[in-house]
Amino acid sequence: MSAGSQPSPPNLWSYSFHKLFCRYYQAVRLMPVSLKVTRKGQVTIPKKFREMLGIEEGDLIYAEIEGDRIVLRKPGLPEPGEVVGEGEYLKIMSDLEEERARWR
């Protein structure tokens, strides 16, 4: 830094990302939860996890077995050219329009 020059302001995007990452890490890594399985084989995903991943009532969640674990994941966007049903197409278009509206 030369004489008389001002220090650059902090990178707000980097700070926000770091803050979000720390919250995510704490919620997922540092606070494991036990889930009780109901008679029908159902479990409830904790609210904090649903909020962090943007999971809402009616969303589709994929379940996979990896070794001795059951892994739940929220599906991403379909690959370009991947066949989707009309309902899924309309949901994608609706989500896209909502996102565009937020950017305006």
C-alpha cells in the first residue's frame, strides 16, 4: 500500500458467504439430531434443515442408500435435454419467473 492510499473495504460477498457457511456447518456438522421413525416408517426433517435447504411442503426429496446410511437430498435442476413431466416443467418455469422477479 502506498503512502496516502486508503485500505480497500472488506469484500461483503466473501463475508456473507463465510457467515452462511459457518451457520450451515454448525447446523449440519456440530448439532447432530436423532430422528424417531414412526410406525409408518416416516421421519420429520428438522425445521432448521428444511429452512437451510429451502425444502417446503410438497417438495420432492431423493433418498439413496450409501453403505450403511440413508442419504436424503434435494434434487437440483434437470440436465439440459433431460425429459421431465409437464408438472415439473411448469414448476421449473414458475421458479424461474420468481427468481427473475427478485432480480428486478
